Amino acid sequence: MKKAFKSIPKFKTEDEEREFWATADTTEYFDTSKPIQFNLSKLRPSTETISLRLPQYLLARIKQIANFRDVPYQSLMKIFLAERVEKELKGK
């Protein structure tokens, strides 16, 4: 006997969908005995452009480090910021 699955509701916002799936039993909506594969390797997080004023010497040093590591300086700045935020949130 084949199980009948519930229909997934339409969501107005991502927050509404997140709240729904935080408590919903996915086995009521999907056949988990037959998993599907898909590639998320090209998925990128949403970004927002900002303007940041830095002293010239600091930007020059960042560019120097980025050049040494062979990465774009903007990417290096994102790495540095992410590491520091993680450290601050962990309370170290």
C-alpha cells in the first residue's frame, strides 16, 4: 500500500517556511525511502554590497597579504571578518 503524502503549503516568506519546517515531520511530505541527489556546489549565500573606508596603509597591508596568499583582497577581508565574528560569538 502506497503512503499518501501531504501537500507542501505555499509560503509568503523564507522565515515562514523556516518556521514550518522546524516543526513539521518531513516523512509526512516526502518519500524518504527514495532519496534524490542534487548538486549544491554552486550555491552562494546572499550578499549585500557595503562601502567601507579604511586607512590606505591598512588596505595596502591587506592587499599585500592577499597577494602572498594568491586570493583577491576582498575575499581575504571576508575570510578575516568571518573568522573574527565566529571568535567573538564563541566568547574567546
